[in-house]
Amino acid sequence: MINRNVLILILGSWVLSLVGPLMIVIRAYPLPYCAENTIIHCYCDHVSITTLACTNRALYSVPALIYAVVVLMGSFAITVFSYCSIFVAVMRISSTRGRMKTFSTCSPQLIIIVLYFLPRCFIYLFDNIGIKFSTDLRLVLDMMYTLLPPMINSLIYCLRTEEVKTVLRSLLQNKQIGIP
């Protein structure tokens, strides 16, 4: 790619990633907030803030839901398309061993993708159709899609290297790991 195309792609992604959320925040700002102003949450998201409004929030939550679904399902669709292309390419591999090796590389990533997308879908859809989660369950789901994929991803790739496997085997064989 030439530098001009790269610059256009970078600027386009920055503008699109800033304009959408900015519009959602601008629409939520004038809402009358007459209830308590405490959000029991790990971070402020649109749903948590607009639920504090004392008016009908449907006019404000539907555009936010549409934006979230487009962003979430758009990236999910691209990911699914990519993995379908990989699956088709893998099925063209003649050796069974080569297929198994490729699938063993892809399967942990699929687990991480599911851990990232499914809880988000539940949160966004259930909040907008009126199904309420308990605060604890919502926090668990938020933490699951925020913290679990990066933690598991680094663990998977760490355990795939031979050096780490060798060190762990030697530690476990020598029983140098004390478990209280």
C-alpha cells in the first residue's frame, strides 16, 4: 500500500471510531437525571448512565443499540468470514496431521472470540429488551468480556512455546511449586 492509502485508512478509522460514540454521548447529555447518580459498575457505559434518567430512554437507547449492534456484529461478521475462509483453506490440506495442527492453532482463538462477543451481545440485547441482570451478574459478565480474553490469550500463547513448556515440566517434576 502506498502512504496515501494508509493515511486514509488510519484517518477513516479514527474519525469513525470517534464520531459514533460522540453522537451517543451528545444525545444522552441533555437527559434529565433525577434519580441517584451512583453507577454500580466497573466503568461508565451508555446503558448504565441512561438508566439513571427519569424519562423514557427509548429515544436515546435505540440509536445506541443500533450503533453497538453494527459495530459488534460488523466485527463479528468479519471474524466469522475470516475463520470460514481459514476453514475452507484447511479442508484443502491433504494430510490429516496438517489439518489437525492448523485446527489446534485456530481453536483457542475461537474460544477467545466467543468469550469476547457472547457476553457483550447478552449485555446489549437484554438491557434493551427490558431483561434486567442483578448487579453482581452484570459485573461478572462485564469482567468476563473485558479481562478474560486478554488473560487467556496470553496464557495460550505462553504455553505454546517450547521453552515455557520445558520450564513448567521441570518445575512440576522437581515439585518446586508449593501449593498451599
